[in-house]
Amino acid sequence: MTYGCQTWSLTKIIGNELKVAQRAMERKILGIKIKDKIPCKNIREQTHIKDVVLFAERQKWNWAGHVARMSDNRWTKRATEWQPRIGKRSRGRCRQPLRWSDSIAKIKGRTWHREVGDRYRWRLDAEGYILQWMDEAS
């Protein structure tokens, strides 16, 4: 379910869809039907499965640190930092589309590439990044 999740631009809508799918899978594993009205919290305690959105965000944070520390000119680093349009970004329907690095820049600022060198600090900041998603989920 999380194959390639490092490259996702997770929005709240996509996050909710992932959570719904995960809950359906957990109910199927335990043989529980929706009409049994068992709270999701109880189901999660029985299955001991990690939340898919938090797992995806942790993987994305780790991948961002890995890519930003690359010193050579590999295609992964070039593709991550590539700006396809010249000038201003085009308008979206309600707002501009979310870019991959926008959620990281929201926590660390636009110069987050420079702060990745300190791995210990980067791992500590990961907890704040994950907590942000936990707060939005509540």
C-alpha cells in the first residue's frame, strides 16, 4: 500500500482515503463488519498495524534527507530540485497544486536543504513533522 510513498505529495484528501482503505483492510483481517460498530481505535489495538499516513510521512522525511545530502549530480537530486516552469506558477482551481517539498518547507523553511547535513538534528525534527500530521488527523 505504501510502495513509493516517499514521492507522494500527501494532501488531507489523499491521507483520508489512505486511512479509509487501511481501516477496511484491518476490518477484513479481523473479520469485522462495519455494522458491528467497533471503534477504529479498538481495531488498531488488535492489529498493531502502524498508521499508513504517518508511515508515509516518515518515509518521505527520511527520503528528503537522503536526497538533499547527495553531493553528486544524480538524476534523483536533479528531479527533486527541478523547476519545470519559468516565472510564476500557474493557478490551480482553488489553490496551487501541492509540490513534493512544500510540506517539508512548511516545517523547516525554504532553506531546508542546508540543514540536512546534521543527521541527528534532522531525525529530531522528523518527530515534529510527524506530530504535525497526528494533530491534523485528530
